[in-house]
Amino acid sequence: MANQITQEDLAKNLGEILGETETRIPGGKNTLLAGAALLGLSALTIAYFLGRRIGRLKSTTVEIRRI
């Protein structure tokens, strides 16, 4: 019969894989969080300026003259 894979083999191999990713990317969460914050701030800024532009186009200018 073929060699059976035990739970210990799986745990050992999974530990090696996870250990490699942790050593390759230390502090990856901080970088991801900073990128998400920058993306959110950029989206808010764009929405603000587009809203101002649309508001100017839709607003009515009233001119009052004295006789």
C-alpha cells in the first residue's frame, strides 16, 4: 500500500509553509492597512471635488440691480 499521510505530517508541512510567509513579509498587515487608508482618502477627495463641480453647475445665479 501507499504511504499514508498523518495529521502530524500535515501539521509539520503547514508550519513550514506558514513560517516561510511570515519571514518573507514581516509587518505586511501595516502595509496593507496603510494602503487601504490611502485608497479610502483618495476616494473621499475625488468624491468631494466632483460634488463641488456638480453643485456649481446646478446652482442658479441671481443678479439684483438697483434702478
